[in-house]
Amino acid sequence: MAIKIYNTLTRQKELFQPLEKDKVKMYVCGPTVYNYIHIGNARPAIVFDTVRRYFEYSGYTVHYVLNFTDVDDKLIHAAKQLNEEVTDVANHFITAYKEDVGALGVKEAVDHPRVTENMEGIIRFIQGLMDKGFAYEVSGDVYFRIRSFDHYGKLSHQSLNELKSGARVELGEKKGDPLDFALWKRAKEGEVSWNSPWGKGRPGWHIECSAMVKKCLGDTIDIHAGGQDLIFPHHENEIAQSEAHNGKSLARYWMHNGYINIDEEKMSKSLGNVILTRELMKKHDPQVIRFFMLLVQYRHPINFSDELLIEAKSSFERIKNSYKNIKHRKTTCMSLKDDQQPWLEKVQAFKSQFIKEMDDDFNTASAITVLFGLTKSANLYLQERQTHKDVLDAFESTFEELTGVLGLDLGLREERVNEKINALIEERKQARKNRNFKRADQIRDELKEQNIILEDTPQGTRWKRDTHEYNDCTPDPGGQFYAAEEDGLQE
């Protein structure tokens, strides 16, 4: 195993060396659950799920932790707007998050810690920082003293002088230095709050992750990950808190995914171009969305548009179609080919190349290029007059293995015909065997009215949905054929 990771901390690729043999301790910053997630939230969910899957594929056991921020200013505001309790709003959107990322093929985390369930640990952590002189209290607010931590700015590669020029004190704050940040916020009238040594209040945003990393994974972890927007100040502040408190490095590797742009513009509320994931999934197959996200190496920005998503759909369909045709050929394979070894070696070469690309900082873009090569090779093999079951098995298993690493599903769920269509296809097969071509033509016309197009081949009848009618978004031109049982007849 020779996985290399681009470490934001050192700004270079480094060979991954786990703290414990064959184990990965990985913490990913999750959402603040005050609304449905947008596609910018979906990207890290997909990216780091894929990283986790590849580690597991490579033989590691991954302790994958993703937190939920279930109390903060945005959540309190949302609860007031909805006239509901903060806890009820958080519960609703946590459920929605799991539904949305689950539809995108994201595996459930080993742990999903929540701020409200870790309040005692957070308070102890803050008290520990105060005891060591890294934090101070002013009128019920507690602040981290940045200048007490010698290495502040090492993740974002900023100096204190650079930070000072942009620092400001918000209205009502009484911190001693504009650079200092809140660990505990005194409760305002009517706000949700918890008792603490400094009075009623709630945690600042950054402290929660430091406390939950320590509880779930320990003082030092292998990988800390999140979106690029979290590098500063969130992750920078986490490092300061955790390393000041624990006296140890927080994480050995820091991973950050790039931004998503919408039609070449930054996605933002001010521009009104924020796209909610669940709204997008009403128009597009979630698997296509996942595939689209993986077409770009995770550290690079993605430009999103409906046109690009449609192109991704077409590309994904080519891979799925090749896989399905391989499976179908296995059911009709009637002869053997003695010189199968060169083909087996070709398939193995694609697998080796896929691993090489993923070992290089989880380069899914290049890994998918390998999948395209596998697809092309499979299609060439399908043109052979004689095929061998071992080669077909190798293609089939390699498709499944590599797409599984990427969390992609090659199944036919969305295209499967219902029982009525299956019955009509079977009836047509019998009619053609009986040379009742009039009835066979009638069935073809009936299926066409249901947007099902048939194609008769030497290997049997194949069908496709006429997706120009079936989908509410423009599909791969011409649709995609699926194999039915061989009948041995052609009209």
C-alpha cells in the first residue's frame, strides 16, 4: 500500500503512514443543520466517503467520524423563523441530511457526534484551556488567546500581522485582542443555553470539533478533512485549541476539497445561485450527481451546469451499458476461446492502473478515465465472435470492484421494466417463435407507446427507454439498450 495524500499543512503530497497499523482515524467536519444541504455540502460528503471507501478497499479499518453542529446562531435564527425548538429543527435537518447523502451513495459514519450531546466534554475542554493560560473569561464570554499559541497560522500559512490587518471586534465583544476568538458565548435573552462555570451560554463554533475529536478518536488522528472554506478560521482554530490543550499534534494529514462554481460564478446566497441537493435529485439521478462530482480531482474547483451534468449522465451510461452487455453475453456465451490470457492480462492492467491513480491523492478523475478504458476494451471484446466465460467474468467483476470503490451503482433499478412490460416482451418472444409476426409487431407498437424501444440482435432482444420522453432533463441521445433473453430469431 503506497497511498499519497496532499497535506494542506505542508502543501505537498506525503506517503500515508497510519498511527496504528491498518487503521485510519478520520474526522470530517459535518454540516450546521439549519437547512437542507446544497451541492457545496454534498461534495465533501461524496469526496471523503470515496476516500474512506478506498482506504477500506486497500485493507484499512476506517473509524470515520462526521459531526453535526446542532446549535449555533444560524440554527437559533432558523428556529425563531419557524417558531420551533432548536432541537426539533436540528433533528429534522439531520434526518434530511442522512436521506440526501444516503441517496448519493454515502455510507453512514461510524460516529455522528452532536454538539448538544457533548456539552460536558466541551466545557471541560474550555476549562482546561483556561487552566493552562490559553483562554480567559470576560463577562460570561470565554476567548482563546491566539498570541499564546506560537504556531497559529501554520495551516492557512498566514502570519499574525496579516491576520491583524483584517481583524475586528464585533459589537458587544470585550475580548482583549481583536484576533482572539470565542470558546463560550454568554446566552442572550430567550436563547437556548447550558450552565457553565462562566454562567449560562453555549459553545463557540470551533471548540466543538476539538472536543469531539478528542472524545471519539483521541488526541491525535490520522486525517482531518472538510471543505476548502474551513481552512481558515475553523481548522486553524481547531489546531490552536487542541494542540494547546493536549500538547500534541491534532492531525497528521489535512485534506480539503475545492469549491463548486455555478456557470463559472461562485455559488453564494448573495448571487441567488445556491442549489439544494434534494431539489437537484428531483431532476437528476443521484448516482449521476455522484459521478459528476468525481470527474474532477477533489482539490480542484468544479464548475456546475445542467449541460455538464447531462454530459456526465451520458458518460456514466456508457460505462453501465458496457457492464450490462458483458453480463448479458455471459448468458449467451456458447463457445470457448483458447487464447484468453491476453484479455485477462488487459483487464488486470486496468485494475492496476486504477489503483495507481487512486493511490495518487485519490485522483478519481484519472481513475474514471481508467474506467472509460475498461469500457472501451469490454466493448471491443464483445465484438469477438467467440468469447470465454473467464474473460467475461473478469470484466464483470472488475467493473463491479472499481465502481464499488467510487460508490457507483451499476444496477438497473431506474431502468427495470415493470411486470406488464416483462410479460409483453415474453409474449412477443413466443409470438416470433410461432412466426406470428403480426402479434409481435403489435406488441412492439404497444411498448413503443410506453416509450420502450426494442432492438433485435443475434444475441437476443434488447430494449431501451426513449428517455427523450421519459426524463425531465435532456438525456444521452438515443437512450440506452438493455438485454432481454435470447430468442434466436430476427425479423
